[in-house]
Amino acid sequence: MLGTSAISQLGWLIMQKPSPELIRPLSILLDPGEAEAIALAMSLPECTVLLDDAQARRVAERFGVNRIGTLGILRKAKKSGLIAAIKPFAVQLQGNGTHTPEFDRCCFEGCW
């Protein structure tokens, strides 16, 4: 896994920090990383933020921020032909401790 210093060396990646004024009110409701991600998305037009936490998704929706979850990314990847199946990735994520209502529902209802 790449660290912050290695990631900062990637030529195609631009690292940005959101305005502290946007972060402060979000920090009351969310963890620091989620607050920063939503604050940055609020300042970038047409931005979509990746969020799996239910509270963070509700806050993003309240502020008009486009959002997608990990399962949504996997669905798009399958639809685009980038992956053959969602289930192997979902099982691996769950094995790593990812448990969101969307993941749990799909395990029981078979969303793959």
C-alpha cells in the first residue's frame, strides 16, 4: 500500500485541502477524514465523494454533495466490464471488517 509521500509523487494526482471554514461545522457531526472529504467535495463542482458511513452519507446529502459507496463503485465497475463479478470483492471487504447496511443487505438479498 502506498504511503502519503509516495502518493504525493504521482504526477496525475493533485492533493488538495478543503477550507477550514467548511470543515469546522462538519467536524461536529463526523470523523475528521469524512468531514474533510465532504468539505472538499462541497468546494469542487460536480465532485462525487466516496462514503460508506451512513451518518456521513446523510450529511453529504444534506449539503447537496454527490456521493457513492464502495458497493456502488463495484456495481459501476461490473457494468463497465472492468470486473467480472462483485461478490469476490465484497467478500474480501467484509473479511477486512467492512460492514455497512448496504453490504449487509446485499449479503442477505444477493445483490451480486
